[in-house]
Amino acid sequence: MSFWSSTGNQVIVANQNGRMLERVDVRRNSSGAVTDFVFNAAASLDLVGGPGRILAKPMAIVGEYDLSQVNADGCGGMESNQYMHMSTGTPGPNISEFTVYRFGLDYPSAPFFNAPNTPEPLAVWEDPDNGKIAGSDLPAGSNRDAHGMALTGDELHQFDRIRNVVEVFKMEPPWNQLIHSDTMATPSTWPCGSLIPSPSVMPLQAVVLGWGSSAERRPPPAGS
């Protein structure tokens, strides 16, 4: 996954296997047109830490949701209008999954954290083909897979990297509903493509989605 900085002068890249956050500098001419992309190794941020590396403070978990509330395999998250939007895509080959969630932002600051599955999502939009199998319930190669999200004005765009479409949601009240307004086809060369503004730099804390059985749960908050 990657996104553009708010200035358009860098591309921030998530190096999943290397557990690094990488930066690519964008070179432009006097007219502002892009002329080159240059990997900036000195700007790499090590999310694990170690000798001779830039160290990041470990992420603190302030909220978590198991599979009874949120499906597995999320890929996409954007904040808008004081709400957080996330999605879940296919959990396995040919399985259709396309769900969009809206959460509030009433989470405590670390080291405090909420009990599991609280607060519940404010709104959920689920595709009617969720759970169907391509090649059996659906034509081969036609399952859904939510992957990548972007904000454009007052709209939330959720991409489907298999069907190559964008589901469009209005960012307007009532906030307890995800208002689906359009389905747009994208060129086949655009799977999972988007331009996303850079978030503000702030201490890392996380809401964990779709973790496993109750035996894997962390202890509840103190005093609960």
C-alpha cells in the first residue's frame, strides 16, 4: 500500500514484509510535471527497531474487534467528518467479501483502551454477494474484494481490485447509515489505485479489527 503526501512531493510506501515505512521523493520540472521518482533510503522508518536504525515507538492498541463484529482481511481506512471508515476484503481464493464500516472516534488515548468490541460500528454496508464462491455461486473470477480506499471531496471511494469497480458513498448525515450513491467502473490498469492525502503525524495507536477466538483476547481494561 502507498499514498501521496499532502504536498505531492513524496510517496509513502508500506513495506509489509520488511516492516518498514519507506519514502519515494518525487522530482518535478519548473511546470510541476513529474520527471522522476527517487527512493530515499535515508528516510526509511523501521517499525521494529534495532541498532543503527530509526526507531519508532511501539504502537499502542486502544480498541479491538473480533470476528463477531468485523470480518477478517481489512485493507483500507480513511478518516472523514470525525468518523473512521474501514473495509474488509476476500479472506481466501475466490471468496467474495466487500464490507465497509464506519466507526466513531471516541477511543481513549493510550495507555487506556476500550473493552473488546466497544463501541460497535456506527454503520455497516455489506455487498449481497458476500460469502459466495467464484466458480460455484458466481462466475469464475467475479468475486468481490474490497481493497484500497480514498476520499474525494464529500465522497468515500472504496475500490474492488477484482471487479475493477469503485463503490461510492456520500459523506453526509445520517451518520448511522452508509449512503451508497454510485458504482463506477475503473480501467483494468487501475486495480487498487488511488491518491490519498497524507495524515497528520501523531503518536501511533491502533484499533485492531477481526482478530480470532475468545481464547486469544487480551485482558479487559482495569476495573471492568
